Amino acid sequence: MKEKTQVSDIDRSLYDFRYEEDERDYLGSGITPEIIKEISEEKNDPEWMREFRLKSLEIYNKTPMVDWGPSIEELDVDNIVTYIRQKSRMNTDWNDVPDDIKDTFERLGIPQAERESLAGVGAQYDSELVYHNVRKEVAQSGVVYTDLESAMHDERYADMIKEHFMKLVPPTDHKFAALHGAVWSGGSFVYVPAGVHLDIPLQSYFRLNAKGAGQFEHTLIILEENSYLHFIEGCSAPKYYEAGLHAGCVELFVGKGASLRYSTIENWSKNMYNLNTKRAIVSEGGKIEWVSGSFGSHVSYLYPMSILNGKGARAEFTGITFAGEGQNLDTGAKIVHNAPDTSSYMNTKSISKSGGISTFRSSVTVNEKAVGSKSSVSCESLMLDKISRSDTIPAMDIRTDKCDIGHEAKIGRISDEAVFYLMSRGLSEEEAKAMIVRGFADNVSKELPLEYAVEMNNLIGLEMKGSIG
Amino acid sequence: MTKLNKLPAPTFGWLGVNFAERKISDNTAEPVSISEGQTVRTDITADARYELTAQENKELTVIMYITGEDKRIDISAKAESGAKLTLVQVFDKGAFTASALSAEIGDSAQLSLVQLYIGGADTVSEIAPVLSGYGSTFKADIGYLLDGDSRLDINLAADHRGRKSTSEINVSGVLADISEKTFKGTIDFKNGASGAKGAEKEDVLLLGEKVRNKSVPLILCAEEDVEGSHGASIGRINDEHIFYMQSRGIPEDKIYELTARSKTDRIIKLIGDEETVSRINKSLGRSDDDE
């Protein structure tokens, strides 16, 4: 009998290192008005923000948990530490960042990436940004890339923040949006002036190091008319036995004729609950492109939403989800066509293995005003064994007759014929299957930033080693 | 209010597709059993209950023509090993109807379901076949033609449990005026249903600025060795099709009429039974000789 090759889990050593936190830096756990006031004081919030936080807390307390999707019963929000004091002020010089934090990000390759291929970098460690820098020529073009708190206290941007903050994702949206409104901390603010085309990307990296804590960063990006930006977001955390929570929020305002590409590689450890909310509103002739790779976390609820609000606005969503042992990843996208001649395209792949559960969930809404709109959704799922699960739950709500909407989905296994063919060309069964899975994910992986595409291919190779036998 | 047509895996609440909430009363009808005779026709105008059994290696066809006032129709069907059960249901214009069909399909047995919804004030229809037998087959051909303020909510969930079971679901229809339709179609591959195949297709023609269409095609999968697919196409008649037909001398309003008709004619042809087809044509204001 053939011996089964066993690799119990992927090699996460790149992410699974940590430095002990000084617990005096923690505010108490739980969600109470006292904690909220303390966070507000710690961050020297303006009065409107202090009130906003407290109002959000009220909404949080009144809002029920979602009654669909993966179970989050094991997540005890009352035991989550929502805020950890920063060890140092935010720096623009890498040498000024504390050693342990510096070492963390160096091991993740962030400063190297900045030197080689990025226009600017932000790095958040637990609750606060510890580093933010943008290339001189980028800053000179009028692009603003800073942490949200600094922008809120800067009189040049304070009104802009007040005007846009949680307007796309109001705290009433769902329970964890309300929680975010109450305890948010950190995140990036990006402003791209009209006509500025940023050829190289900006990247924010979010690292949650502390045990039993939450990260609630808020990313706010505003693109003025005819501008272009590629923004990359990366997330990771070391593994603990205690549950961690990520309830961030991303709000993207894409101006007339502007184009924003938002790439995310989510690689949280498998004790994390990733309950993140992302939303973009796109004006006339504008475009939002989402590229999303979901590989980590214990439970994920993640459905970036695009609101096509101007004539001819476009949205594209390209996503891949890889659910392994102990993971229940519920991912997808939501699109609202709210203006004439808008178009959207969604293309996703999901892979389930070693008992992992992968769910593709989507909605396409075409409102009465969206005459002449088009939408196409394509999702494919691959099951790699009998103990995993893969569900596809799309929905379309169409309210005008003058539109064209298409949807297709497929689910299946690796074809024996394809494996046989590749083996007849000299590949081992393991290599053949890994190649087929890479091919399955190819049109998504080629949309990822190069270093992440390579990482994803490695991950597939590692996962596939455990599947033969 | 009672929650009917519950989606097997609920989704975003704001879409309003997780269930259909209606006020219903108890079904007061005595059950009627049908298990013999090759073709049985029945008219339903009030509450009704049926127990249908296609016995081992035999064929049974039941044709139900449904009209009349508020009513509930509950059908429990069984296709025994090697049997073929064909159920035709025509929901003609009428008042509120809550229909629930549960079915069990045995080894190498087949259930063919043909449904046509013509108008109807408000119809909530649940279809729940369980493909428990090895090589069992479920085939559904569903058509609808809704106008005025008609509402239709269909929840079909094909539950694959048997090895090499097969389901094929084809739905096509037309929405006009201010009608609303929700079609929830689920192919559910349970663990152990190895070699199962399921395919679902929906084609919706929209012919009114204020129509509302919701389509929710689910695939739930807990088995590796399966093939599942679904596709949906929703919208107006495409411009190339209109151009082609106009180039053949057909005026635009006739093009819409012919295209709409083609969506239901496929189902009417499948029904076949002359008497039933004649009633459908009469209800649609067509002559039996119309082509």
C-alpha cells in the first residue's frame, strides 16, 4: 500500500514569531463606555470623534449578531483587548522604530519592499502606526499618505476626514462595523490630487502581535478626478491559542474618471477572526479593482463592496481563497449598480483542503437607475479531499429590464485524465496535482503583486504535498 | 406570519431572499394517494394533499391543474427503485398559493418535474427532492410568465445523497409589468454522494421597467468526487438578436412577443398532454393552432 505523504499544515514560520508585550500597555478588555473614553483620551480625539465612538458603542450594544455565515460563538468579544498603547510615537525614520518592532517588520520584508518597489509604506503594530514614510517625489506631487490620527489632527485634512469617516460604512451597517466605530485605532489616510497618476504602489502592513487582542485599523482613501493609485494591504499575526479579532474598515472614494487598484493579501494566523468591512464608491467613469487573496484566519467574513454611483463606473473583483485545516473562510464580493451604463466583473477561485471550509458569497444589485448596465460573475471551486467543504452562495437582485446580467459557477475535483496526462509526460502524481491547482489559480495569482504570487504558489506546493496518498 | 421557502444556507439579510414570509392557515384537506394508472389528471382549486408513489420499475404521470382561491398544496412523492415518476403542475392565474413538494427518489429511479406558472397573484412554491438512491435522477423544467403585480417565490433544493445521482434543473421565464420573481435553486452534494452530478440553468427575460428579479443559485458541496455547475442569464433581448429578426422583416413588438413565447413554449411542449395544453393556451389567450 502506498504510504501517504503527510504535511499537517503549511509552514507559517515566517509569520509565527512574536515578542512578548508588556501588559501594562494594554487597556482593559471588553467594550464599555469607560474603555471607549479612555481610548478617546489616549488618542486625543476631537470632540466629534469622541461622541462618534460613544454613539457607535450604543449601536453596537443594540445590534444583534449576524444570523448567517460561519459560527463566531467562540469569539468572546468581552475578553478581547481593544487597544494597546503605542511604545513609541509614529516615526518617519526607520532607525527610530523600537528594535523589536523593527525586527518584526524586517523579518516580514517590509523595509526591503519599500526600498525596491514602493512609493510609500505604512506599518501598524497592534493598535498604532509605528512607521509611515512616502517618497519625496510622491509627496511633492501632492499625494498625502499618513496615519489617520495625524490627518485628523492636521487642519489641512481634518474637515476631509470628518466629511468621509464612516460615511460609506456607517456603524449601523452591522455589529462589527459598530464595534469598529467605537474602538478604531490606526490605519492609513491617502489623498491623491486630481490628475496625479502614481505609477508605483503604496503599501500598508498590519501586524497584530499581542495575545488575545483586536486590531481595528481604519483605511480611508480619497482619489480626486482622473487620478490613479495602486494600494497594497498586507496583514499577519503570530499564532496563539486565544482568539484574536480583526475588525478593520476600509473606505474608498474614487472620483470622476479615477482608478484605484486595491490589493490585499490576508494571512492572519489560524486563531484569528477576520471580520473586516471594505467598501468603495465610484463616481462617473471611475474604476475600482479589488484583488484579494485570503489564506489565513480561523474564520473570515470578507465581502468588499463596490457602489457604482456614477455613469459608466466600473468594478472588477478578482479573488482567491484557500481554506485549510481548521479554517472557515466566507469570502466574496458585493456590487451595487446605481447609475446608467455601469459594469462589473467578478472572478473568483476557491480551494478547500484538509477539512477546510470555503464559501463564496456574493450579491449583485442592479437598481432602477442603472439602465444599460452589465455584470458578469464567474466562480470556480476545487475540492481536494472528502473531508472539506465548499459552498457557493451568489445572489442577484435586478430591478430594471435594461441590463445584461450573467453568472456562472462550477465545482469539481482534479480530473484524473489531466493527472494521467501529466504523469505520462514524466511528472509525479504530486507534481501533476500541484501544477493543476496552480493552473486553476493562475488567472488570479497573476493579478497579485509578484512577491505574493510567488508566496501563493509556494503555499499551494506545500499544501499539495499532504494530499497524495 | 410564517417563514416559507427557507434558503438552505442563508445569506445577506438585506437581500430579502432567506425566506418568504406569508400568512398561511392549516392545510385542512384529507390526503389523496395515487400510485396506479399511467397518467392521472387532477384539478386543484382548494387546499389539497397528495401522496404519490411510482412503484418499483413502473411509470406514473400525474398532471395537476391548479386554479382558484387561497390554498395550500402539500405533496409527498416517492419514486421507488427503477420507477419513473412524472409530475406536471400548471399554476394558472389565481389567488395566493402555497405549494410544497417533497420527494424521495430511489435507486435508478427518476423524478421529472414540469412546472408552469402563469400569472397568479402570489405563489410560494417549495420543491425538495431527496436523491437518496444510487443512480437516482431528478429533472426539473420550470417556466413562468408573470405580468401585472404577480409575485412568485420558488425554492428548489436538490439534495444529493446517493452515489452517482444526477440533477438537472432548467428554469426560464418572462417578467412583465411590475411582477416580481425570486428563484432560489440549490444543488446540495452531501458527503458520500460520490460521482454525483448537478447542473442548474436559469434564463430570465425582463420586459418591464419596474419588474424585479431575484436569482439565488446555490451549490453546497461536502463531497470531493462531484461535478456541479450553475449558470444564469438575466436581462433584455440582446441587440444582435433584435437586429437579426428585424433584418428578416419582423417588427420590434412582435420580436418581444415571440421571444417571450419561446421561454414558455419549451415547457408547454414538454407537458405534451393535449387537454392540458389546450387549457394553458386558452388561459394565455392563444389558439391551439397558434405556432
